[in-house]
Amino acid sequence: MKTGKIRITGIQPGSIAEELEIKAGDYLVSINGMGIRDVFDYRFYTAEDFLTLEIESQSGERWTAEIEKDEDEDLGLEFGNPLMDEEKSCRNKCVFCFIDQLPPGMRETLYYKDDDVRLCFLFGNYITITNMDDEEMDRIIRYRMSPVNVSVHTTNPELRVKMLNNRFAGDVLERIKRFTDAGITVNCQIVLCPGINDGKELARTLQDLCRLYPRMHSISVVPVGLTKYRQGLYPLEPFDRESASLVIDQVEAWQRRLMDIFGSRVVYLADEFYLMAGRKLPPHEAYEDFPQLENGVGMVSSFVHETLEALSDIGSEESPASGLAGSHGGITEERAFGRKQVSIATGTLVFPIMEELAGTVEKSLKNVKLKVYPVENSFFGGRVSVTGLLTGQDLLGTLKGRDLGDCLMLSRNMFRSGTEVMLDDITRSDLESELGVPVMIMDNDGYSFVSSLAEEAEG
């Protein structure tokens, strides 16, 4: 990997870089005499207290700046590419790959498959580590870059080669062990496919990975996602109520054993398994420090717990009942005069819980009336039932012509990160125009949910 000067695209106000009069358009040449290859080098070298930066101005003049700062204090330099290098794409052709199941005609970026270890540290992405050479692994260990998030799926070498369609994919356990032996923390993900890597194969994978505890910090088990666009792809079956229940029983048995041995469950199931099986979700404390929250593990329990806590904080007149995550009730249809009418659109899988939660919220926020609408995913097909994969077309197909009250509340999970654009490029303003109501984008935590509703009630 070659080093080279890196173009600076922005300077944060009030930062060290601004004080030094570094300008957007200048180039970072070196730090303490060391060339910069990518974000790994940059973060490692800038962690020091004393730095010497070599900068090249837009006119080509080079100059140095000596800096004394607090450890890990940011310099305030911004770069066009957060990796400061070209992104590594995926070399695999996984039998369950969701991107291969996208319909044609969507924006180009949705079809790009990344598999770059540096994205673990920037955004928490999971990688297969099939395109990492020994030099890159050594660099992670030398720089103490942690954690590394690995998509494992199975530790059976032959089966992993088959599932990833990559003849170099079989040594994943040895590569993970190389990290954990060096003190690097690892989180793992298993995309479970019925009849392929479940049952005995799942038991083998969990046994192999749990032997690496405590550096093996957490393992998530998530169900394969199948869209209606699978023509010509490997034949896979979705989980149903019975098969999801079998996975829950198997993993919960492992959790009990691991709690006895390590004092931690280590392995966690995605919420979808419980919702598909019609089982009560585990309590908030069962997810410990929520190490796999961004993987959809514990997200519903966390949201319900935070909502009930927020309601308690504002002094509810009636104490919210516990166990909402596992019960399927309904809200009343009566319309209360003078109340703010707020509609909520959600995926069909979590709809019963959100409907129950809405009823509890109404008991505390007397000036709010909630109506929850389940939205079926026609865009990807009925097998895809999570809220985060709903499209604008799905929303419009379900909600157009309905009485949505004063506003429509949508989860931020439905929108591309940092934008108001959905998967099918329909925007929030498009929805507002078509539905005739303001659209409120809600942060994905219960505190923000209650706060937003309270503010709406107050006008």
C-alpha cells in the first residue's frame, strides 16, 4: 500500500487546524515524518501528544507545523473520503447476499458491496476478512485497532467456502484467532439460513467462537432476508414460526450455559426470531451492554424500555405495564376532542408491539392520540417485514387516502443515513406532498420518541 499526500477538503471551526491557518484544498503530506496511507495511519499517528505536520499549500509550497495537544484531541482536518483511500469491494458471492436480491433500476450506490476492514472502525460495518492479506492484519494488530466486526456465518471451512462462493474463505477461525490472541476485540455475525448453517452447524460455530471469549466479545445470529427478486439465485427458504422457535430454544440454551461459565450470554438473537415465533422478547437486561444493537439485536426491547422510562420521567398518571414487548394488544379507535392526532407507520413484524406501546403512551400523554399503521413491503415482497426496509412506494400505497391526523411519524431507519431519502429515492417532501400531512422523522430511541410526541402535543 503506497503513501501519498492527501487532499484536505474541510477545516472544522475552532479546531487546531483552523488555528494553524490550514486551508481546504491544502494537502497533508506527513505526520511526524511518516507518510499517510489511509485512516488507520492518520488516527494512529495523530493520537500522540506532540506532532509535526507537513503541509503542502495549493500553490505547491511545503511547510511544517509543530503541535502540542491533548492525547486523542482531533486536529479538525476533513477529507473527501473518510477512508483516505480507495474502498475495498467484496470478493464473495454469498448465497444469501441481500444486494443480489435488489430489483433493477435503483440508484447505483445500493448495488455496491463493501468489504473493507476500515469501515468497522468508522461505521461499525461487518466484513468477511476474505480480502485481507497478512500485512493488513499485522497493521491492525500493531495499531491496536479494535473491535473488528466479522461476518462469520459458519466456522466449518468447507461450508463457509460454499456459502461465500470463495475458495479462500475457509480459514476464518484461524484469522479471528490471530486477532484475539493479539488482544484485539472481535464481534461476529451469523446470517442463519435454514437447512444450511443452522442446527448442528450453528452449534459447531458457536462452540468454536465462544472458546475465544473474552476477546470474542459478542456474536449475533440474524435470519436470512429474502426478497421476491431471487430468480437464478441459490434456493433458500425463509424462517417460519416453527423454525424460528427451534433457533430460539437452541440459542437460549447456549446463553444459559455461557452465563454459568463466563457471566455473559455472549451470543444474541435478532429481534426478528422472537417476532416471527410469536414469542415474548427478552427483557432489556438480557442484552447486557447491547453489543449488537445496530444489527437489529435488542432494538425493539431497547426502544420499549426507553419509551417506558421516558414516560416515567415526565410523570405518567398511570404506571406503564411491563412486558409490552411480548404482548399483543390494541389501541382504541375513539377520537378524543382537542388531542393532537399522530399517525405512525411501521413494518408488519413489529406492528403489534408498536400498537400496544401506542396505547400506553396515550395514557401518559393525554393530549396525543396515536394511530399505528402496519405497512406491508410490496417493493421487496411480503417476506421482508422489517421497518427499515420499507420504501416510499410502500408507504404511499398503504397510507394515501387515510386519515393521518396532524402528522405522520416515521423511523429514521427508513431513510438513507444523514438524508431524507428512502430506498426508492422518494423523499420526505415527496411524502408530505402526496399524503397532505407533515412528516416527522423520529430518531431510533424511545426517549426521542416520547420527546417528539410531547413537543407535538404542545404545538
